[in-house]
Amino acid sequence: MRKPVSQILDENARLLLIVGGLVLILLGNAFEFSVLKIKLGDQLVQVGSLLLIVGLLHWIFETRMKRQFMREIVEAVVGAGRTSSSGIVDFTDNSRSIDYRNIVRLAKQVTIGEHYSSRFFDDHAPEIRARLSRGAKMTAILLKPQTLASDYLKESGSGHGGIDEQIAKIREIANSPKTGDAHENKAGRLQIWWHNRVLRYSFIMTEDLIWVRFFTNSAGHSLVPAICVVKDTLLYDFFKADVSRLLEHCEHD
């Protein structure tokens, strides 16, 4: 099947530009002719030089730069696609800045996974008490005292202070119902499950999302980032399954 002229010209555009430029340069240098003081030979040389330069640039782009551009575009598009399908919908470089108040108020189920830090409970004590006072579910997965994991965190300096004091503070917040609440008779209690592991991350999980907060590998304390992952994604399913397996090896309070 014969190719149309437009396709032939498109495929050979670089060659036509380069050859046409060289021909005009040769013609311009072959004679001297002026019209109204305009040296046509010089004009042909300039036009030919322009065509030659455009043709060479087109050839360089096609052979060298185009592949690199396409590779970068593909990598960017594929990378963005993977990120968007992962389920990550939010990020912060400081996990302490996350506002969980609406989560505590509105989620049907809230599960907190920690070693024994009481920061989440301190920062959201009014919302936690109000939630428990109306009988809503809330679960905390905490590190059991006097285990190898708790001893390691204490000796390595990776913990957040005395484990007994932190857990006592959590219990105090959870067991203090909202005074004067008309629904106090329906007040629930914080369900505590004890694990004996050094966690790779802490988390706040609901039926719709999970906030994952990372731990540092290095010694000392620093601000850590966190990501929010929504349900119906592979990443949420991974965390949900991981939490479920953790609970299978926990002891109920």
C-alpha cells in the first residue's frame, strides 16, 4: 500500500530541511544578484542556513532528546498513577499536627495502636470522654508492661517516659465520663488490648481510613511524618490485615 505524500514528507522532514538548506546556501554563493539593493544571494544563504539549523536541531531532538523526554513523561505518569491508586490521600511532615477531633467524634469504630504514649489521649481528652459517654466503640492496642519489648524500649531510650505513668494517664482519661451528660447511663469504656511487640508504626484506624505514623530507626526523638490511607485500596487492606493479625496475639484487658 502506497503511503500518502503527507506521511512521506513528515517522515523525511529532517532530510528535506537539511538538503534544502544546503541547496540554498550553495545557490546563494554561486551568483550575485541584487533587486532594489537587496542582495538575493545573501538572502538565500541566510534562509538556507536557517533551514539547515532547524533540520539539524530536529535531528538531534529526534535521535537524542525525544526518547529521554518520553521516558521522563512515562515515569512521571506511571509514578503518579501508582501513588493515586495506593490510597494515600494526605500527608504531613509533623504527625503531632494532625487533628483527630472529627475522627473521634464521627467514626463508628476507632482503634489506636501505640506503644504506650498518652499524647493522643491528652490532645483529644474532651472528644474521647464525650465519645465513650455515648457508648461509641473505641479500642486501644498498647504495649504490655514488664515484657521484653517494654524493657527494650526503656533501656534503649526509645520510649516516651515511664510506661506505668503513661498507661495510668490513658486510663484516667478514658474512665472519666463527661459530667452532666444525659447519656451517662450508656457510657462505654475504652477496650484495651495488650501486645508485646516493638511496633514498626503507630496508627489511628477507623472503618474508612488509617493514619500511619512512623518511628525513627536512629536514637533520640524527632518529628516524624505521617500518611493517611483510605479504605478500598491495597495499602489500607495491608494495614487492616496487619492490625488484625496483631490483635490475634494480644491479651484483652
